[in-house]
Amino acid sequence: MEEESEDMKKQLTQEEKLLAAKTKSQAIADDILDEEEAQFIDGGPVDENGLPLNAKSFGDQIDDPFLKINSDPLFGGFLGTGISRRSVLQTGAALAGAGLGLGSMPAFGKKAFDPVVNICYIPITDAAALLVAHELGFFKEEGIESKRPTLIRGWSPLVEAFAAHKFNLTHMLIPIPVWMRYNNKFPVKITAWDHSNGSAIVVNPEIKTPADFGGKQFAVPYWYSIHNIVSQKIMKEAGITPVIRAQDAALAPNECNFQVLAPPDMPPALAAKKIDGYCVAEPFNALGEIKAGGKVLRFTGDVWKGHPCCVVVMHEDDAMDPERAAWAQGVHNAVVKAQLYTGSNRKEVAQLLSREGKKYYPFPSKVVERAMMFYDPAYYNNPAAIRHTEWGQNRIDFQAWPYPSATRLVVNELKNETLVTGDRTFLDTLDPEFVINDLVQYEYVKNALMANPSWKNDPSVPQGGNPFEREEILEI
């Protein structure tokens, strides 16, 4: 049996490489990604055996009893005939390496404290402050050593790598720690916001309004995501019912089929008309505009004012152990300084992080600059992607305070409104007020913000009264 297992590992590894190579070649041939942008299609992080880290337990639709898929035109047409979506998901070789593996989930054992900050990140602008904190030496100013952050290609492998204690600091979509802590019983803590806003719905030009999504295909980066929450609310308001089915399943005129795709999948899939729209973080919206012929239907920050998307995440031991308090405080001092710097120097930071700069992102600076700076109501008027100009928001902003009111809204939406797959029974008894106090560590980020009062100038912060409290505004 052990010999068979080893042979299977070798075979799967070869299949992964083949599928990744085919995907990369097709994307380049379609002129959606150039060769340098496509460098991160080769796969996600691997375990000690050289196999992709397993992510079955972290909420993707693989092996989901509620979503039986034998074949999928999205990947059949994009990767070539004879390749099923389930095969791609199982081998972790979807475009940009979805990173879904086949082994068992890493144990939740404790690991000895390592004071070296070790960051993993998805190549999105949500991660900008963490990258800047390392690159510009803000951690070093706090007396903390840090390694160059590690790029990971999709949410599932990032979650797996963090759970395996390969990294001690990362960013996650805010609903993911909710799901990890209360469904998987994983000791994770939210310790700050990475940013606010920073996402959009991008569509083929044929989609003029949300009502046009009837009978269409739509992608989000993860079931437990702000993108899934906000997109479903927008569609329901327009009379469209979100469903989760196989791609070739029949849809009623008022139904839109949702699916999970890794962010780098989305612009090529849109250009190939395998999906009709997607909601994701930047710069994949800017990339969709520039290279995939997409149009922004709506910016999410124009629907939910100053909403959270990615949050700073730590292991519970690192966030709560009094003996690590000075270290944790220094980490958050550095992150807050990096956020303030990024918000005030967007063009410089976009160039720094781009492939012409320090190559944290595999995208040219023009794409990253657009993602961080371009938010013009006159330009985005057909369709009207910006309707609440009085809110004074930007395409993305950078502030760290994790408003309890936003956490409450996220939990309530997951409990009562948002369609996801898999076992969601943990949500039935989850108390939002308990989550607010149990999931989030507020002390370090609040201290850092008190020492840097200019954070209160951020558009997501109320400009009167207590800056640490706000009422959530969500208007479609």
C-alpha cells in the first residue's frame, strides 16, 4: 500500500505540472496574461512530500456533497478536452494554481514561538500594507526581523499554509477566520483590518444591470468572502436568485449560478466568456478592465461604505500570550505605519510592489496604479459603478480598526442571507455578539492607532464622535 501511495503521489505531481503548463500556455496564447504575469500559475505551496497542501477542510467546493460536478465547460474549454473541473480542483492545477491538495489537514498543534515575522499573501492590493511593512523596514524599526513575504496563488493554499504554521502573519477574507474558528475549531485571531473597500464586480459588456444576470455564470474567490455576501445582496435586490450548481445545469431566467474561482482565473475566464462576471479584490478588476474587455458594474465600497475585506490574522498564541505582547504590539505598530504610508503614497507604493519594482505582484505598475488610484465617477457612469459620491470613498483605502459593527454584519449575513456550500450548521447557533468579543484581539491595533492619530482621516472612519465606533451603511 505504501508503494502504491508513493506511485500515486508521483503520478499526481506529474499531472499537476501538465495541467498547470497547459493552463499557462493557453492564458499566454489568449493574450490575457503575458509570460511574466503568468509566472505564478505554476502552483501553490507544497508539503514535505512535495505535494500541494490539502485544503478540503477549508470551504472550497471540492468533494462537497451539495455540489456534484463531473465535468465543467469552464475548464473543459479553457484547459482542453477531457479535463474535468473536479480533476483540476483535486490536483490543484487550476489557473494560477488553486492549490487544493489530497493529503490530510495539518494538525492544530502548537508551535514554538518564532519572533521572525513570516508573511504569506495573495497578490492583491489587500496585502499592500503587510508587504510595505517589510519592504520599507517598518518591522525593523520596531526591532523585529521579517522575511520577504511569500506569494501564494489562492485562498485555499494560503489558509492551509497558515494552519500548518508555515507562516505567522497573513491576510484573510474576513469571513474565513469566522469559519476557521467556529466550524474547524482552529485557534485563529483577527487582529486588525488590512484595508477597506478594494473590490468590484466586473462583467462582460453585455451585462448592463444586475437584473441581466438571470441565466448567467458568476464567480467569487471563496464562499466565505465579502465578495459572495455583497454580490448576492446586489442580485437579490434586482430580483435574481443566486444558486450553486454544475455549470451545465439548467437555470431559470431569474437564477444566477455562483462558483468559486481563484482570483487569477477570473479575467481569462471572463475574456473567454466562460463566466459572465466576477467579484474579487484588486488588481484583478483593473486587470479585467485592461486585458479582458470587462467593465466595472459596481464598486463594492459604493454599496457598503468603507467595508472590510481582508483582515490581519495571527495564531491565537501569538496574539494572546502575554510573553509575546511586546512583539505583537511592534508588529501592529509597523502595520499601521505601513497603512498610513501606503494611503499617502499610492503611486510610489504601486510602482514599488509591481513587477517593475520589487516584484511582489506579477503585474505592471499601470495595472496596480489603476487598482489603487483610479476612482472617477464620470468615467464609471455607464454602467453607474459609483452612485454614492457623497460617501467620499476611494477605490481602496487603508485603515486598521476592526469595527465590531462590521463583524456583526458579516456574521448576520452568513447566518441569514448568504448562500454557501458545505456544512454550515455551525452558523445556526453562532452568536454575533460572542464572535465580536471572541474572534478579534483589539488591544494592539488600538494602541498603534492611538499613537498615530492621522488614521482618523481615513474615509471609512466617522468624522465625528468616537472614531472607534460607527454605524454600518449598506445601500444598493
